[in-house]
Amino acid sequence: MSTAHEAARTGTDLRAEIELLVETATGRVVTVADLRAADGELDRAGVNSIGYINLMEVLEQRYDAVIDPEADPEHLYSVDSIARFVTARLARGGRA
């Protein structure tokens, strides 16, 4: 069941939220500005292996969205790919 908050969220809102989550997961080593300069691509922005692990944990806690980097590495390519994954997860009954 969707909440009013989920229904009101736009793609831009979700993208901005994920940018902040990436920044937090990397200990602010990668900033929102870095992500935007890299067109949202996590590797190009400088996300390292620890940052990816932290990000996967944060995504699971925040959205109940588990990304398996072995089975679905394309979901961790960029802010947009994460947003698509989270949107699909929310449509299947995840949380936001």
C-alpha cells in the first residue's frame, strides 16, 4: 500500500534523496556535487568498495531494497539505476 509521501515523491525527489544517501554512505568522500559532475555514475564519482557496501546497507534499511551486486550489478551503476530499482521495489510493496 502506498503512503501519501510515496505517491507525492517525484523521480527528481528520489534522485536527490539517493544522492544524499550516497554522500552519507561514502562518509562524504563523494559529494552530491561529485555525483552530478560524473552524471550520477558512482565509479566516476569516486565511490569505492567500502562505499558500495555501505550504500547497499543504507538502501536495504531505507527502502527494504536489497541489491545483489553479483546478480544485479547494473543496479549499482548510477544514481538513476538505483532510483529505477527503488521505484520498482516500492511498486512491489517496499517502504520509503
